[in-house]
Amino acid sequence: MSLENIVKTIKKYKSFLISAHTNLEGDAICSELSFARLLQRMGKKIFIVNSDKIPELYNFLPGVKSISRFQGKMPEYEVFCALDCADRERLGRISNYIHKDKLIINIDHHKTNVNFGDINWVMPYASSACEMVYHLFKKTKIKIDKISALLLYVGILTDTGSFRYSNTSPNTHRIVAELLSKDLSANRIYQKIYEANPLDEMKILSDIINGFETDKKRKVAWVEIKADTLQKLYSRVDIADNVFDFLRSIKGIEVSLIFKEINSGETKVNFRSRGRVDVAKFARIFGGGGHHNASGCNISRGLKGAKQIVLSKLYKLV
């Protein structure tokens, strides 16, 4: 069993480099930090390095300042650990600097995971990578303290859309019940993540949402965000959650999308589905991936070209 192999590997080696996918969000960050705490409790030396910076939204998390942004050189380590990452390329620039002679542990819950590690533990039906780290705590019999509980809770909370998405299972609620028993305040945590948005950024978000479009049959809805607008945001507002909450509330919409203009030749696309359309499978057409109801990809085209090719193929499905 992969979980058992991971525990054996953790016990065998002394130093670990931890990383997660680009465009970091709650589950990626919290699975890194909680996994790092588990390793530290086992007497291990750890480094957390990511290709992208941490969104300001998550600056309240304990230990977040210990996470470094990749600057072109890796620290010395024995085992590389990828969390919440479906394939090696999703690690970003770091993927080209992983030492070829080092062991790779792959811990992930995306069904599109390509098992790129030497040891692969993939649970497509887990709510989050944090739910998997919870099981690691149990397997190693390391006690979950209040800080670890907070990190695991935030990761599960954000990746389940506050327990609204289809990846929320009875087991997810059982785990969360245990985490909350560690003297956590669900209300205060929710406020920090969802109710502390700066006014100026909310005005920008309002303009983005106000410009939403739909197809003629009103089965697909989307917004576009141009590069200059993205630059005005400080990563304090979770754009995706807020936009998708609005688009999903429209009756009849099967798939909703966000087109983000990275530059004149690259566009990032996020997808959400009500369930009938497998957007993970659809995203793979463009080299992306994710979950059945939530996925994303990057397209080497400008905003206009990306919209044209994505929407033309999507209309055939819906």
C-alpha cells in the first residue's frame, strides 16, 4: 500500500523538500504546512519551496513564512515530496530542478494524476490533499495538535467550497468534527478567508462579474479577466471562488469558466461543472487536468484565441 510505503520512506530518510502546484490555493498551502509539521515532529529536516508566491489571503496561517519561493537553486535534500499536484509539470519552474537521483513522493487527490513519483499515493475520492495528510497523522500515530488541526481544516474547507462540493463525503465531516474539537472556531476561520476582502478589490471583482456572458442556450457562462486587471489585484480576494459562486447560481448553467489573460500569448482557464460534464477530461484536451467538477489549464494563445477554441469545443459537449 502506498501509504505504508510513504511512512517507511519518511522513517528511513532525514531531509525532505516539499512543494505543490503553481497558482497556490488553500489546500496546496495547508497540505504542505501540515505535512511539514508531521515530518518535524518525527525529527526530520524540511524545506518548503514553491514556484509561485503565497496569496496574501493565507498570510494568517501558522508557519506560512517558512515557505520559500523558488529562486533558481534547490537546497540539499534526500526526498522530494509533491503535494496536491497531478503531474510534474504542474510544479512549475521547480520541475526542471528536481535532482534526478532523488526519490519522489507523490501525494495527491486528483483523478488525472499521472503517477509521476517513485512512490505514488493517489486518492481521487478524497476531498483534499489535507484529508490525505490527516490519514498520515493517524498512520504515524503523531498527535494532531491545534496548529496542525487548523491547517488541515482550512485545506479541507477551501477545497470543498465550504463543504458544498461533491467531493464532500461523510468521512470528510467526521474528520472535520475531530479537527474542530481541537478548540478551533469555524466562524473566525471563515471570516479570515471569506469575509476580509479589501473594498477596492471587491469593486474590481464586481466589474468582472458584471461583464459575464452566456451562450445562446444558457448552458455555459464565463467571465474574462485581462492582464491589466489582474495586476490591480493583490491576491487577497479569491477571484475564482467569488466568480464561480455567482455563475453557479444561474439556473440552467452546466459549465462556467474564467479566462485569465496572463500575457498576449498565454491564457489561464478555470472550469467548473454541475456534474454532467467532466471538466477534468475536457481540460486534458489542452494539457490541463483536475477533478470531474473543477479543473483548469493554460493555453498558449491570447485571450481572444483561447476563448474561441475552448468555447467552440465546449459547446459540442453541452
